[in-house]
Amino acid sequence: MEHYDHLMREGYAVVPAALARETCEQALDAVGAFKRRNAALIAPNENEHGHMYRVSNLHLAVAPLAHAFAALSAPLTVCDRYFDAPASLYTSLYFERGSEQKLHRDTPYFTTRPGGRYLGVWLALDDVDAGNGPLLVVPGSHLLPPIDVEAMARELFAGTDGGPAVAAQGWAPYQEAVRRQCDAYGLAPRELHVSRGDVVIWHPELFHGGAIHQQRERSRNSLVMHVTPVGTPVYPIDVFFDPAREPPEVAGWNYYDCGDRKIVHLGHVDFWHKFLVAVEDFV
């Protein structure tokens, strides 16, 4: 109840020691072994310190990451309560360095009908402080008045077909509108310093991002999990900017079981949205 109440009041909750440190270390060992086996595939995604950036759905190729999700009993109980339904893993992002992403809301790319059937669940696989790119959250930003995205779309996309490629141009204007709201209401970002095994849950409307990763030689291993109730479709940004559209009501994917949780069955791992590798192509 304490974590759920904090999530609803502040827009995020930190669940300390949600995963045993030794389990985190086992997951890191598995990722390290995966990288050594697939060095040629991994190399284009690594920086000078050997740290990968923004790998989508690595849990499909490194099973201990999927097991880590299923083992997050306390955080997933908070998600279950929020959804009033069992939480499942839709997709994930794996980082070995800070995201350094500008403050943003996830909702344009994680749109659900009804809204709010999505949560971010972030597992720290390293200790994180001011030096290695901590998360930034803007407490209370999930409670700001709704942005009129229909009016924004009419202004941005007049004379176009409003398809995904066009709608993507609305990402920056939407995030800027939220930033202006935060400024007007006196809401400011806060760094979250956490320990290995801690979990951060954030509301779909929370304004959040990543601080600068100043000590570049240090890793900041983490797993971001995008969770939804089982069977919930997640729509792209063109649906976000068209609230009147009636998209399919049933998710077009299958699930597999991991412990007592379900995970969407996808077929590839995406490295920084630059290249895809089919799961069966990894060693």
C-alpha cells in the first residue's frame, strides 16, 4: 500500500531491495556471457568502455533477465493493484550506461485504450548515484491538466494523412508542452539515487528522463520493463494524436509463461533502433 500510494500521489515509487543483489549479479554474468558469445553482433552498439546502449527486448535472448522480471514480487504486486489485473511484460530496454534522455512522457509511444494501462518498471542492476546517470523524475507531473492533443494534431498535421511517420513529428512539441506546464506549476526534476536490486515504478503520465552520465568509465546497468495487463494492445504515436480513432481492441501478439507471469513473445532484439537481430541468430 505504501508504494502504491506513493505512485498515485507522486507519480513514481521506489521499491528498495526488490531483487536480491546476488540475483542481479547472476543476470549481469549472463549478459556478459551473451556479449562474449556474440561479440561481432554486439560491437556496433558498444562505446569505448564496452557499454551497450538501449537494447530492446534483450530479455528474449538472455533468459535470466526475463526471470528477473518474474521475480519482482513486490513491484509487480503494485502494478497488479494499479491495473486491477495481473501485470505482464510487453517489452524491455536494457542499458549499460545512462540513457541521458530528455524529460518526457512515455504515453505517445505507449498509448492504450482506455488510457493508463501501462507502467514503467526500472530495475537497477548497478548502484546509481550522481556520477553514472541517475533517473530524473518530476514528482506530481502525472497530475497536470491533459494536453489537448487533438488541437495539437490539427495544427501540426494539417493537410497530411496523419500516418505514423508524420505523427512522430509531434513528439517534441508534445513534450515541450508538458515541460511548459511543469514550469507553470513549479514542478522540478529530482534525481533518484538507488542501489543494485532497487526498482522504480512510474506512472504513464510521469515526466521523467536521465541525467548526464558524467563518469563515463562506470557502467549503469539497468533493465526498463514496460508492463501492461495481459492482452492489452499498445498503440503507436499516430493513435495517440487521434483520440477519436477506434483501433483493434485485441492485442496481436502471443505470450509465454515465465514463473507465474506472462511475457509477450516477440522474435528479435533491437539495438538502439539501428539494427535488428533475430533471437535465433544469437549463439
